[in-house]
Amino acid sequence: MPKLVLMMVLSGLGLCAQGTTVRPSVRAAGQASVFMQPDQVKIDAGVVSPGTTAQDAAAQNANQVAAVVAALQKLLGTGADIKTINYYVTPVYKSGTNGAPPTIVGYTASLTVEVTMGSVSMAGAVIDTAAAAGATSVGSLQFSLKDPEPARLQALRMAVVAAKNHADAMAGGLGHTTGAIQTIQESSTVNVPIAVGITGVAGGAGAATQITPGLIEVQGSVVLQADLN
């Protein structure tokens, strides 16, 4: 009787071991990039205005910003996408002498508007118009895609092919082949910022500012795991 019980226990252990056998597999990563022409651009235009009081600085800033916005709307149309993204009024201090505390000698009001355009070719004109209308700073150009999803999907498809090729190469190096795909997942997708070339003098009476955007790189990465035959 004890021998029969022992044999049944050993048989059960053998079944568990077989049930938990892990098939050999190969895991590989792939990455691919798709390059697209940008079809959207954002530009920041800032106005900084000094004043003897906070109210004075704010009033001067409001008038100056209104002129900038009006000029941009005349250029782009009244339906232009222009919004305020930053505003503050701060005191201006003068350092005290002989250990005296700093004193307030004036105030500064600052406001920044962001202009979003679907026409990349208008970037230079927007810079010049804003500068000529009274903007004290123009920049922070951000080129992008209105809908990056098609490029993202294309990059992921290409990345899958690259990952499969890597898996096949590693399996072949061991004298094996890849079998069924066990798992596949997206590792990361990144829109890489592009370099922007700027020439000319914004707001000047000479040459207009010329903006030369590059291509946007959309990267896709995947990781897959396949059976090793």
C-alpha cells in the first residue's frame, strides 16, 4: 500500500513538471522612423512693458499687446488661433546701499501670446508682423503634425518587421528558426523635434525673415518574443 501511494505521488510530480515546461524563445526589439513635412507651427510673441506703478505697466502692456494681436489678426484673419499663455506683473527693485533693503523703483508687465497656424509658410511673416507691431520677443517655434497617427502607425509596422528580422537573425545564429509569435508590444513612439533655420531680420525694413523647417521624425519601437524552433 505505501508503495502504491509513493508511485502515484511521483507520477503527479512528473505531470506538473511537464505542464510547466517553458518553450525556448527569442526576444528582439525593432525601431523605425518615418519622416514627414510639418503641417502646423506655433510661435510665441511676448510683450514686456515698464511702468512707474503696477497699473501703469499693466495699462501700457495691454495697449501694446492689443496692437500686436490686431496686426496678427490683420495678417491671418480674425479667426486666427491666438491665445494668451503667460502674463505677470512684477516689481523692479533697486539694491540698497549701506545695508539698506532693496526698494521698488517701478514695475514690469509681461504677456505672451501663442499663435498656431496650419500654414507653415506663414511663419516668417508672423515673426516680422509681431516684431513690427511692438512685440519685444518672438520665438519658440514649434513645428508639428496636425495628425501624427498615420506616421506613427507606419513607423510601428516598419518596427515590427525590423524586430522580426532581428529575431530571425539571432535564431539563425544558433541553428534554429523562429516560430509562432508569443508576445509583441509597443516600446515607445516619439515625435523628434526638428531643426529650424532662420534668416533675415524680423521687423526690419530690409529682407523678410525666412523660416526653413526640416522634416519631423516619428519613431516607432516594438519588442516581440517568438518561439525558437
